[in-house]
Amino acid sequence: MSAILWVNPVGTGAFDAETEELIEAVRAPHHRPLVRHLPGGPPHLEYHLYEHEALGPMLDLMRAAEADGAAAAIIGCFYDGGLREARELLRMPVVGMGEASVLLAATLGHRFSIVVGRRKWIPKMHDNVVLCGLERRLASFRSVEMGIPDVLADPDGFLDRVIEEGRRAVEEDGAEVVVLSEISSPAFWERAARELPVPLVDPGVACWKWAEMAADLYAAHGLSHSKVFGYEAPPA
């Protein structure tokens, strides 16, 4: 059984239980999750400064997990902060939640919309869609105008608004797939399947299953990120 590290890149364990619940609902039996949060740091990453504060401790967790034999690592935030830095530093595959989600969405329909918590999040997430080469496949961003503290305080209200904005993305923006920028529960996936006329991509499912594939390929064939040019490691 191979271990896959999931880092919630925040200084709180508030997201760990729901992460573990999601993974248990979808994981293959030969992969074992290691869900970790930072020993200290910001409570969320809604600001670029918070993201920079989290980077060093996140990389330390990943480096330690690789030394202990982990087969892959996941950055558990849709911003994908530190993804390129981690791929420079590590040999094992590193999966970004946002990147995995939009790549999966692009295989499920011609155009996709992303439902976010706040409009504050959109510029960074839009830049990441451009970096993935999928800007022409993006139908829209839709915001429910709830920050992370609001989501934690009223998760049911957040998901109600996700459904509402998801419908609008389909009806008004022409989306064929809806991508959620926050992980949800298996019960919500069932609800979305009933109430949305298009597939919903849960980012936690997308990045976990992508990491399982990456871990299998790494174990069997040594396949991981190129170390030439873009992800070349810094000098020792």
C-alpha cells in the first residue's frame, strides 16, 4: 500500500476531517491517505500574502513525506499555491487541486464554469486556467460571495448557493460542466446529480484520483515531472 500526502496548506485542522471523509469515499484500497495541515500559519489562503506564508511549511511537510516513501503529494487548495515550487523540489508527483479539476472538466464537456466563494478568488484562479491552456474552454466564473469563514459557519447555505449559481452557469453562460472550488461531501454529489443538468467536478475527488494515477505511474515506471527547463531543481 502506497501513501499519498494531502496537505491542507493552512495552520488549522478545521478541514482535515472532511478531507478524510471525502478520500475514504473514493480511494482505491492500495493507496493510503496522509492528511496533514501546517503546524502554524494562516487560517485560509484568501489572500496572496497568506499563500506565501504557507509555502515554506508546506514544502517541509512534502519533503519529509517523500523521504518517508510517499508516492505522491496533493496541494489541498484550489489556488494551487506552491505547485511549481514543489515540482522543482521533489521527485515524486505533486498534484494541484485546481489544475486536476479543470483538466478533468475539459474531458467531460466542451466548456466549464467554476463556482467560487468570493470574487476576490477569481483573478488568481483565472490566471491558473490560462496557465493550463484552457481559457477558451472556460464559460464563466460564478461567485456565491461567501468567504472561508462563512462557508465553515454555514456549509449547507454555501452548497445551496453553489446549486443556484451552477444552474445559472448552465442556463446563462453555456456551461456543460460545473467545477466547485471547495470540496464537498458524498451526499452533496448525489444532490448535485439530481439538481444540476450537467456533471459536477468536486475538486477533492479530482485531485485525489489524479494523485492515485500519478502514484501508480511513478511506482511502476518512475514517471513524474520533467526536471529539464521549467521544473529544473535548484542547486543543492
